[in-house]
Amino acid sequence: MRDNLLAAFQRFPDQWGDFLILACHRMFPRISTLFLESFVTNVGRNDAEREVHLPYTVRTLRQARLDPSIREAELAEEEQWQEEMERLRKYLRGAGE
């Protein structure tokens, strides 16, 4: 996902990259603030450099750092997703026997 997003950034004007990554964050639950934290390291060495390229994403991350409930909710969603995937794997193993 990271590589495809970075490639897409090359095809659009600079300000569209910010829109694109935040749209993914909004639409795809697994694109969490933890993913965003990791992703923005590709566009700058520190928050000031990153903010030049992705100002709204950096702002979103600052807000997430200030409100621990955001990360807690994301971690709970990820845990639920992992549990559902495990149930699916078990079902598929049982269905294949």
C-alpha cells in the first residue's frame, strides 16, 4: 500500500497527496494513525519537513497523539479484525477437510 500511495503522489499535484492519504485513512480502517505515522517518514526526516508535503496529515497525527482514545479505538478494531480473520481461517481449514 505504501509503495502504491507514494507512486500515486507522483501523478498528482502536491496538495492531492494529503487528500489521498487522508481519504484512505477515512475509508479503510486498517490505514490507522499508526500506518500514517510510519508512512509520513517517507516524505521528510522530521515533522517540519513532513508538514511541507502533508500538512493536514501531520496535523491529524498531532491530534491523535493528544487523544489516546483514538489509538485505543484503532487497536480494538485491529484486534477484532485479527480475530475475525482467525475464525475465517479455522472455518476454511474445516471446510477443506
